[in-house]
Amino acid sequence: MNNKTLTTATLVLALGSAIGLAAMPAHAADDMEKCFGVAMKGKNDCAAGAGTTCAGTAKMNDQANAWKLVPKGTCEKTASSTSPTGFGQMAAFTPKS
């Protein structure tokens, strides 16, 4: 095998790997849902209320307006210390007092 063939093969393998990796998050997202009130402090995926920038900005555990991606069908079965139902919610909520 000469250098040109090796370089071409390497490029094809690298491109195939990159395309495969790029497709994975989109597919994985299809099996996930946003769940409010279940993220640990600083571990939310996004939406942590006014004055925050997004991911990793939850100020407390189970913050009512911060969400975490969880497998579909598990949100409302996941414990939340701030939720009125005691479980994650599909939308931001007012925390129990």
C-alpha cells in the first residue's frame, strides 16, 4: 500500500467516524425527554431561570425551573424534593413550600 492509498483510507475512516458520531446525539435525543426538578446543583442541561446562562447553572438540587434530559417515560417516576407531586415534571413548576 502506498502513502496516497493509506492517506485516502485514513480520510475515509475518519470521515465515516465523524458522521457516525454526529448522528448519535440526534438519535439519542429521540429517546430522551426534558424533566424539570430532578437535576442536581450545577448539573442541569439547561433552563435554570432568570439570571442564568444555561447548562450547569442550577443553584440548588431539584430546582423547579431547571431541566435534565432523562430517558423517555421516566421523568414523572423520578424523585424530586421540590415538586408538589414528589416527582419530576414535564414543565417548570412552582416548588412546594
